Amino acid sequence: MKEDRLRVRMLGGFSIQYQDKRIGDDRSHKVWLLLAYLICRRGHTAAVEELSALLWERVPQDSKLPNALKTILHRARASLNQLWDGAGRDLLLRQEEGYAWNPAYPLWLDTEEFSRLCSGQQEDRLQALALYRGGFLSRLSGGTWTAEMAGQLKERYVQTALEALPQLKEEGRWQEMAELCMCSVAQEPSEEQFYFQWMNALLEQGNRRGAATVFEDMQERFLADYGILPSEELRGLYRRVLASLESRALSSDVILEQLREGPGPGGAYFCDYDFFKAICQASARQAARTGEAAHLALLSVTDGNGGPLAQRSLSRVMRHLKEVVREGLRRGDIAALCSASQFILLLPQANYESACMVCDRTLRAFVRQYPHSPARFRVSVRPLELDSLPEDQPLHQEGPL
């Protein structure tokens, strides 16, 4: 039996379907923005001034705007006529005050169904989350109206997903939990709980390598898009995942082979920031026992005014700077990326003056190789001490070298 209701989707694209006929927002932007606005405000008559402000962001003071609006309405009716003969005039009503969507025709709207299901029980909420295929009118831009609606719906999605995950976990529905987290990350990539729960769901399914990959992709995204490292909670989970990847007993020969550094470029050793912290703690203990000097140096990249570089320029500068640091430092020196615009260096057996000289020499080498780079640098050099090691935040910047 064919459904007599119109089915309208506005999440992740805009389409209108009636029985086996379907039309979508693959043509005129203004036509579909007009239809979306009138459908969302069923029962409300939109004045000519209101629609003109929506479509052109101004009231129709220009004598051409009323005629332009009539043209848009004519094209909107022509699009609707693909659903059935005369659908345009049946659904778009011309009234004395303006134009309106005919509320007499039954209509199912995914945004309204989404909101209704979000207020229900667990299975209702899961259905709501499945309806959310993307942002509200993702291919249309209607100024404040669409932005506000998109923000409200996305916030509702994130809240509902976060509320649904604990119950899925309690019921042991690990595959559904992983799939929900994967979809949620696509909608809100900055929410750490989605990654954390995704990793846990994969671990419960025995997929340790998949859990590690989730973190590695997340860390790359967080550094590139937000200039931050994941939280200590997530980094701790990642360390436990790595430790569990090899659970069988190993012979001493196998362990020594794993510890041996493979072939690669010489110079400074680059590692993950968490491993850098562990190396620092061990080095600080050794320095305290032997009395040997060791210093930390923080290299920060800025623009000419001391502000952040544009993302595209920053990525290129950091890539080049990494190679300059690697080539210019000794094999015993350690380096790590500690934010999107900062490298931190551990310089063993180096006093303050020699550490400053190393940084100065490294940055001069960068300027020689890339004389037209927009980057400017700030340097902070501090002694390595057991009670003042870098935590989640990088070292305080003390000014240019």
C-alpha cells in the first residue's frame, strides 16, 4: 500500500517524496530554500517582505525584487508538479498577506520526527539518531534561520547520542555502540567521549588494532583542526591498548630486536608527546643522580605579529621545521610535537648557553632554507628538573631567543 503522506527530509540533504515520485535540492538554491522555509512554517503566511529578506537578505525596496520572487515561486511550483499534476498550486498557496504551504496535505518531516523520538525511550532515541543523516539543510544556506535550526538539531543529536551510549554499554551491544560512535564522530568530531566509547566498544569486541587506529586518527585530527592533544584519559587508554597488542610472553632476543632502532634518518629522535614525557622523567632522574645538565627547549611558530599562522601555512612550516630539527640536532636529542604549532626538544648534556645556541642554530638553518616563509619563532629554554616536567600544557613561553 502506497503512503499518501508527503515525506520530507531536511537532515543531510533536502528531498520531498510522494509515493514513488521524489524531487531533491540538486538545482536552484533559492527555490529549495523557499520550499524549506514554508514547509517548516506550515500554517504561517509569509509576507513578500519576509520571503525577500530570506532569499536576498533585504526587503524589496528594489522594484525588481517582487517580480524576482514571483519567478522563484513559479519555479518552485514547477518542481512540485513533478510529484503529481497540479501539486505546485495545491501545495503553495497565494494568500492576501503573502504565501503559505497548504497544511491540509498530510506531511511527515524528518526533523519533527527526530525531535519526537529524542524524547522517547532508548529504542526511540536510537531511531532518532539513525534519522540524523547530516546537518539541517546541509547544502543550503539561509542565514540566521538555517544556522540556528542546524545548531539546535546538532546539539540535540549530540546530547541524545551521549545519553544512548551508557545503556548500550550496559546491555553489551558493542557493535551498535561502535557504529553509533563512528556516525557521531562524523557529525561532531570535537566530542572526545565519542572516541573514548568507540575505543572501548572495539576493545570489548577484541579489536585492539582498530581501537588504536581510532585514537591515532583522532590525535591527528585534533592537532590539525584544533591545535590540541587528546585528553590524558584518552591517551592513557591508548597506552593500555598498545600494551595489550602483544600479550604473549616474549623471549629476550625478540625483545631486544623490538627495542633496536630500525633504519631511518639520523639526527634527533622524534616521538609521540606521551613517550617524550616518559623519556623526560627518566632523564630527569638520571640527571639528578649524576649531576649532568639537561635542558628543555620549546620552539613556537607564529606569524609576523605573534599570532597564529593560517592552517595551510602552519602545516607546511611545521613539516619543514621538523626536518630542519631532525637534521640539525644530535642523535641523542629527543623531539616531539606538543601542539599544532610547537615542538619541544630534550637536549641531554647541554647547559643553558649551549641549549640556546642549538635553538639559534636550528632556526637560522630554517631561515636559510626557507627565506620566504611567513613563520616567526619564539623560544623558551629551561633546565630539566624532576619536579617541573611538562604536563598537558607546553612550557611557558619566555620570549624570543
